[in-house]
Amino acid sequence: MSDTASTPRVRFAPSPTGYLHVGGARTALFNWLFARHFGGTLILRIEDTDFERSSEEMVEGILEGMLWIGLNWDEGPFYQSKRLDLYRETAAKLLASGHAYYCFCTKEELEQRRAEAVAAGRPPMFNRRCRRIDPAVAADRKAAGESCAVRFAVPEDGGATSFDDAVFGKVEFANAEIEDFVLLRSDGIPTYHLSVVADDIDMRLTHIIRGADHISNTPKQVLQYRALGAPMPVFAHVPLILGPDKTRLSKRHGATSVIAYKEMGIVPEAFRNFLALLGWTPGAAGKDADGKDRELFGSEELTRLFSLDGISKSNAVFDNDKLAWFNTEYIRAYDAAKLLPLIEEEWTKAELTPNRTHDEVIATIDLVKPRARNLKDFAIAFRAYFSDDFTYDPAAVTKFLKDDAVRAMLVELVARYESATEFTEASTEQILRAFAEEKGVKAGALINGARVALTGQAVAPSLFAVMVNLGKDRVVKRLTATAAITVPAVSS
């Protein structure tokens, strides 16, 4: 099937030996977009045959990460640990057709031969000695209880195994460079090479969209498809994601777990948009009226524009600053009502219970969201807008409220606001500026000081918009408390 197939079947197949990481999430997203674009099917398969390292906790983490980004699946999750019979049956078919054989070499023997090959300057590949054993003799030894693995018999004709990749074009590997790889270990547990092919065939997959680090595995899988007489899927290997230093993305570059970005206060749609553009571009369809490349795409638009043709051959770079930009843009664009459930999660973690009405909360979100860097700001930097239980930034107090005269004037200003007949942005500003002129001081000193007294921060929206948002009673109360704000001691 081609990229224009009407009903593709694709899969995301994570291993639960860790949480959903950025690279896996991008692979899941590309598969999801491809399936949704063509009205196809996305299958979720959990590759959990590494019994020592896999855990249910990691499975839950993977599912949580996918759902947070907004990626649902149509079939599954299927667990490889519950499909062992399929893999053993597939190995039996390959044995019966002569495409696989029993290998009786012990681990110690294999390690010794590899060491000897390295010492002699030869590639440390399996020497295929068990391939020469008569199949009937090998079967008898197996039946007698002798421990053995099952290996695939790679063609020895000196040819090559190739496949057409939807991203990289024709990819070819010399068969002489592919060793007879293990399909079933001696304990009956399948290797990745066998289980992935058996599952992909059984699940009738039409496209395999995965990371470019799997390209070297693909010829081993192509050989199995041919040996089993199964239709070949379309392979599309997507570029790797690198850190800013152009090395493979790792923890030293920051968080790699998707859920860690949720904990940082990233909006899910911002993360999805950012992730989609790591190694993919919408081409001409993604340009604005002036011919410039756009970067902000909603879910429906990404789905409509996505195609394998847009995937780059070059590795992508994960830029945390760029992600932060996406996040601020999405927060600004979100309706306050849509932001509220996300913000409420942050309030719960920060043990903040707003003492504002629902309408006041919505209005306040609209007021402060243009200054938000992430969702956590609504529980920390913007805490004073939603609750009277907030703290003052020591640096802001030191800079704008260390002058006793300013603090005294702010307390004196309270009476002017208490007696005001109206409390609008225009009236609150007029009162403060008239008071400053009367006292012979610059209005800026009182504005900056009042901003800290009301919000605890040095930076905020227009002071007078803040005053109206908080309401007269809170403004009076907080300005009255200015005298009691502690100014940090200056270290000597």
C-alpha cells in the first residue's frame, strides 16, 4: 500500500521498560496523524517480553503520556507477553520451510568465538556451525531435551536484502553483513526480530512508521516476510531527535519523559504541535498568505496536512526554548474556560483554593494569561490573583517597597480608594496620579510599590486593570497591609 492508501493499519509498539519518552511520543504522533488522515486504524501494542525490565507501572505511564497528548488508539493494547504461542508457531513455520534451524551453541561458546574473531581482526559474527547439522539430527537432539535456540538462516548466496523506505528511498544491506540472528532463545522467549514480524503480519499492518534507529533491524524483518510469504508493508523511518549539541537526546539535555513536560506546566496541544514539527513539515500547504512558514497548527489541521512526504531525512533538534514559545502562544490563544481544568490541576498540586467566584476566575485568567510562560504560573506567580494566601517576591519588595515613605503613602492612599464613588481603570488611575502630584512624588514609585503590594510580584498587567480585577475591598485590604510587609535584610 502507498501513502495514499484509504485504510492503512499502523501501530505504535512501545516497550514498557521506561516511561513514554519524547522519541516514542513523536513516533506515536506520526502514526496517529497518518491513521487519522486516511481514516485508518492505529493499533497499540505493548512489547513487554523483557520480563525483568518491563512493569505495569511503565505501561500505565505510557498510556497516560499518550492520552495527555491526545492520542487515542483503535485496537489494543495488545501485550506480547500474552502472545507467546504465536511467536513459537511462527518460528515453527520457519523451521519447517528450512528458513530457520536449531542452534545448540552455549553462551560461553559464543562469547569465546566472538572474542577470537575480534582478536583476529574478523567481524564478531556467528559462524553458522549449527546450520550444518542435519535438520533431522537437530530435531532429535531438541526432542531429547538438549537446550537450543532457533536462528534464521540468512541467504548465503552473496546477494543483498533491500527495501524501499518512504523517507530514505532504497536501502540495501549485503547479506554477508547480516548474521544468522536468533528468533527464539533457548528458554522459548522470542527476540524482538521474531515477535515484531509475527505481530505485524498477524495484525495486518500496511505501514511501519518508526525511528531511523530501526533501519538496521529492517533487513532481518524483510527476510522473514519473504520466508513466510507475507505481503511487505511500507517502511517509513523517521529521523532521530537530537539535543541542542547534536547528540542523541538524553537526560543531560533535560527531561525526556513526556509526563515530565506535563509536570512543567506545558499545555498538551502545544507539546503536540511542537512534536509534530520535529522532523516533519507541511510543505507549501503550511505557508501563510505571505509565503512564510507557519508553525501553529491545531489538531485537525495537522491531521489534514500530514503525509509521509513531509518527513525529513535530517535529524531533528529538540529546542526547549522553542517549546516554551509554543506553550506561551497556546496559553494566550486558549479560551479561559478551556484553560481552567488544566489550571485547576496546578492549584491542587500547589494546595491553592481560589476565593473568587467562577466568573471572577475566568476574567482573571484572561487578564494574566498573556504573561504566562506555563500553567504553573497560575498557581505560583499569579497566586495573588486567585487567593489572599500568597507571598511577596523578596527581590520585588527590596526594589520597590524598601522606602518607608513609599509604604506610608500607599497606606494613606487607601482612604482615597475607600471613598471613591466608582472603581474603574480610569478612576483608580486618576486617584493615584492626583495623590502622587499632591505629595510631590513620581507616580511610578507608587505604581511599582502598589503592584508589589497587590500581587507580590514586580511584573504584572496594568496596575489599574489589576485593581479592578481584585475589587475595591481586596485593594484596600492589601494596600493597608503594606506597612507590615517585611523588607529582606541586606547582607553585608
